[in-house]
Amino acid sequence: MAFIDEFRELAWSDIPGRLLNILALVLIIRFGLFLYNGWHIRMRFRKLQAGGIVIPSKHSLVFGHLLLLKGIRDLYPKDSASTYATRHIVMNWRDFFPESTTCPSVIYLDFWPFSSEPVAIINDPAMCQTVTADRFPIRHEQGKYLARTMSGPRNLFAFDGEEHKRWRSRLNPGFSARNLQSHIAGGKVVDEVLIFAERLKKKAGMDGQLGQTFQLFPLAIDLTFDIICRIVLDFSPGEQLNGPTEMQAAFRVISQHLVFKSWASLHKRLNPFWQLDLWKSHRTLRRVVLPHIKKHIGGHSLVVKNSASQKTVLDLALKELEVESPGAETSDQFIEDVVGLTKQFIFAGHDTTAINMSFAYHFLNKNPDALTRLRDEHSSIFGSDPRKAPEVLRQSPHLLSSLPFTTAVVKETLRLCPVAASVRQGYPGYTLRSNDGMEYPMDGFIVVTGVACLQFSPEMFVRPTEFLPERWVGPANDPLHIQDEAKYAWRPFEWGPMSCIGMELAMVELKMALLLTIREVEVVTALEDWDILHGKDTETRPTLFGDRIFQGGVGLGPPTEGLPVRVRALRQN
């Protein structure tokens, strides 16, 4: 018995050591698999070359394309958006594909170990259309992970196949041009833009002088935040008048958690306090939006009966649900889906639009001829007195579609400041064929539509780095005119059944903001004044394409320093 007791004691005392050995073995196996995956990716690029596919030069068995990427990034401001790197490759393709006579239709990039899968950037409009023409291939896990961070597990990015199709059919009516016009006629959306205009006027100096320097981007965020809440749930959180509210504060925290799922972000994702902050933010948002959601669900029958009333995205989604399942009760799962979708719409619907709104004012300030032409168009359609424009817009919201040059300004801004692309999952047997017959394998690649590449391509757009809205409205014989082959090179909202559902709303917001402000105030970019005010060296401020204002590397690419500006009130006759 003594021997058995001694053996048991020895066995129990050795458990920690055995557990450590098992853990060490698991780590060794995982590390071995990690290295094997890296070697497999490196060899895949050698296989591509052997098959006659051109890849960017200087691919290393040790570093992949990391050194190439570093070399490009060193040419650009440290705080600029990462998308400038891929634009650089396309704009200088001869340096990266010296043996090619044209820029390749697919740009394969190897960023392991910072990305566990290599990337295939589609640099051909027709091939991009092939990728986005259907709901398959499905969205890549990287995009789904970002969407989960943004809005929780239930969102449009999480839905695949029939589930995505079902939810898009429910939601599309709420974002349609017809429904948005009803919101404009209802007046509340116009009122939000007028608050924005009034805030700008208050920033103006006395007697036609420029006022104090301030950041325009936060004001644009407040405006787009209030508008998207109006459209989705018919309530305004009051960001413009009483913000920042706890709702916007929660979204700001979430935006700081938007990182790619990779080894580089592992230390953050494993941090319990980091995850706790994210959980608290989502809990706050749920607490704020849930009462509004339940209110609409409870009053849904009254809204349906009043066909003349303006309807929110949720109202029309409930109407579609009633068509699908007459008399059915809204389930808890439906409510949870709506909570997630609402968070997604608010997050994606305010930040992206605010970025482009800010850049539109900046580009117009730099291009006085375009600004003059824009003002003239507004006067010709809405009358010479800008103070009457809001009422004209309420009475005739369709006139917003009668502003071709305003639309051109918005489209050119969106071309120069892309914020997103379609990211799909390659799968076995999936290939894309270019016009020259070359087949490009997509299996095992993160398939990315080259939005930033195509919209800066010299082959698609003449003088691609310049703000030239006239390219969208000029005659066919104009050298700047957009050719037919470049139609699908402009893809800020993407195309196809999984395109941005808020495309029409974004266009409406941008045009309304310009219409109701640009003849009332002059917005002047004032980065140098901002630097002086904050004790920064104005001489060392970097430039990008000759401009000190560019898309930053945080979030979706906001303007430098939040776009510092000064405002002057314009005299009205």
C-alpha cells in the first residue's frame, strides 16, 4: 500500500510538468504549421510564375512582397491610407512588371505572415464585374470579421446566399430613390442639412471675413450620423445640436477596434480589456436603438395603412416581411437581426459619407472654376436666392436629380477618395479569365476588387490624380470624356447584388450638403493655420500628389487632421 500511495503522489506531482510538455508540443506543432503555411504560399507564387502569370518583381522566398510594400510605403506619408500603395503599383506598373507590355489584370501580392492568405487584386473592370455579378463567391472572412466588430454577428456581411438575398429584398425599398425623395419632402432630412449649414455660418468671421480655424470632418460626421438615424429609424440622436452623444462615442470606440484578423493584431484581440471595451460599446448601442426598433414594430400596422407617410427603412422591411409571411409575429431572431443591421447602417452610413463630404469641400476650394460652375448650376435650377432653396427642395425633391455638374463633383470626389472594396473568398477551381485569354487562379486567395487601383488607372482616367468633374459631363469628343470601357472602373459603391445598399442615400446627402451651403459660405482649407495654432512645423508637412490633405491611415481614410478649414459668409442680394 505504501508503494501505491507513493506512486500516486509521484504521479500527481508530475501533472504540471506533463501539462507543460503537452502545451509545448502543441505550440511546436502550431508553429510548424504556421511555417509550413508560409512556405506553401511562397511556393504558390513560384508556381504562378511557372504558369506564365506575371507577379510583382522582387518576390522573396523569405520576405514575400513585404520589402516591396515597405519600399512603396516609404515613398508616401507615414499617416496615409494603405490603399495608396496599390494605387502606386498600378500608376507605376512598368517598374513592378518590367517584362510586361501592359499592367496585369490581376495583381498577386504575398504579405505572409501579416496575412495568412495571399491577396489577388482584380485590376480589370470586366473581371471585377464577374466577381461581383453574383453572391458567390461569398465574402471573405476578413470582411466578415470587420463587420462583426462593427455591428455584431448579425449583419449583411454575415449573410450569404439566400439569406442575403432575402434581407436585401426587405431592405432595398427603404434605400430606394423614391423613398428618399419622400424623406426630403417630409422636411426632416432637409432640416438636418440646414442645421449643418447654420453651424458653418456661425463659424464665419464678421463682415465677410474668414472665421477661426476648425475641423470640418467632425461636423460632417454629426450631420451624416443624424441623417442615417432619420432614414433607418426616424429619430435623430441630436449629434449636431447636443453631441457627441453616448451613441457616437460608442461608435468611435468600435472604430478603434477595426483591425484585420492577423498575427499583427493578435495581441489586441487576445486582450480581455480590449474586448470588454468593445462589448460595452455594443451594449450601449443596443440599449439606445432597441426601444426605437420595438416602437416601429409595435406601430407597424398604422404605418402601412397610412400610405402617404414617409417610411423608414425598418417600416418598409416590416412591410416586406408581412408579404413573405402574412400574419406572422416578428421573432426574437428578427429583432436581433434588425439591431445588428441598424448598427451596421449607422456605422457604415455616416463615416464613409462624411469622409467624401469633407473632401468635396476641399477639392472645390482648390478648384475655383469648378466651384463657380457648381454655384451657377444651383442658381439655374433652384433660383438665384439660396435662402429659398430648402423650400424649393421640399416641394420638388426630384430636382436634386437635375444637377448634372453637382453629380459630377460628387462622382469625382468618390473616385479620388475610395473607402471600400469587395473582398471575396477564392475557392478550389475558381478562376478568372482576362480578355487576352489568360486564366488567373483564385483558389486560396483573398480576392479584392481593385477599386483604388482602377479609379487611379491612367488607362481608365485621363490625368487620374487631378480633380476634374468635367470628365463626367463633357461631350464624347472631349479628351477627358469617360470612355465606355471605363464605366465599370468607377466602383466606389461596387456593383451587383452585394453592392453598397446605401449608395443612393450617400449621393443624396452629398448633393444636398453642397446645394444648401455652397452659395451661403466659402469654405477655405486652412491646414497651415491649424499647424501654426498647434505648434506644428508647417515646412515638414508631407504632400501626396501635390496636396497636403489626403486620406489618412486610420479607419476608412479620413482627411488629414480632420480637414482644418476657415469659413467666410457670402453676401446675399
